[in-house]
Amino acid sequence: HWVFDLDHTLYSPEIRLFDQIEVLMNTYLKKTLNVTQEKAIYLRQYYWEKYGTTLAGLMAEHEIDPDYYLEFVHNINLNDVKVNTKLASYINSLDGNKIVFTNGSRMHAKNVSKALGLYNCFSGFYGTEDAKLIPKPHKKAFENIFKISRVNPKSAVMFEDDPRNLVEPFKLGMKTVLVGDYFEADYIHFNTPDLNTFFKEELNG
């Protein structure tokens, strides 16, 4: 089994898709909580650090409607996303079940995967709504997704750009790959700057 995070894992941060999402998050926070831009930016980061996602913080402290929030913040422009045929080829060559699990929405995972030309590589797309709105890095989020996707963590690999989201997968027995900036920790088996580099080295090495 192969489990892929979406944002900054299946595509490079240089595409700056998440910048669009953060702008929409700030707008949502300003409107919903009636706060300044500065306060909105602070709360977005604070909730992310404390609860795992901004959404989880909003639900815990303000009981907002998660469905509307997820639709609002993921309404982004994908015109700058380029098809990654090399990555599609690598993923298609992997044996076993391949899924995407994001703290964003399921629709966001599908839309971005389509733009990247990776949609047909995966057997399933799972968003935070499928994890019962419990975000990574919490253990229950992974357990919820692995149950419905029938992933056996002891024979699976997790690809992530956020080190804290690899702690529980490691404890569950997964092989862990951190994508992006190098970070050394006992719970990280592999570091790679991007997925194409990882698969080129591992599949051809």
C-alpha cells in the first residue's frame, strides 16, 4: 500500500497553490469571526499548530460549518499546475493499492490530482471529511482512513511534507518518506526533495 499526502507532496510548493488557499482561509476568518487581516493570519497559524488544521481549530472554538468552509477555501485556480507525466509513470509502476489522504477536502484532492495528470494513478481519494474531520497528525485520523481504504499500515509507505504527520504512521508500522526540506528524526525513514527524485533513486537504484 502507498499513501500520499497531497499539498506540497504530489506537487512542488513552488506552484504556490497553497498560497491561494491561505488567502481564502484569511478571508473566511475575517468574515466569519469579524477580525482584522492581521488577527486572521495569526489565528490561521495558531489553529494549525494547536489542532492540526485551521478547520479543526474553528470547529473546536467556534462550531463552524465544515462543509461550507472546505468548499470555500479550496475554490482555487489550477491553471498553473502542469501535468507530471514522469511522476504518473513512477506511481503507476508501483505494485499495490495507492491512495491520496489530505487534510484538505476530497474534492480538492481529486481536482489537483486531475490537473497533475495523476488522477488515474490512485484507487481512492480521502479528505478530512472521510477522517470524520479529525486531522493529521492525530492517530485517529489515520486509523479512520486506513479502515475505510483497507490499508494495512504494516505493509505500507506514507509520503508527507509535514514531519509531524509521520509520527503516527511510523508508530503504526509504516515506512515513512518526508518530501521537501530535510529533517532528521527517528520516525522518518527517508528524506527526499521531491517524489520524482525519490522514485528515480529507489526504483532505478
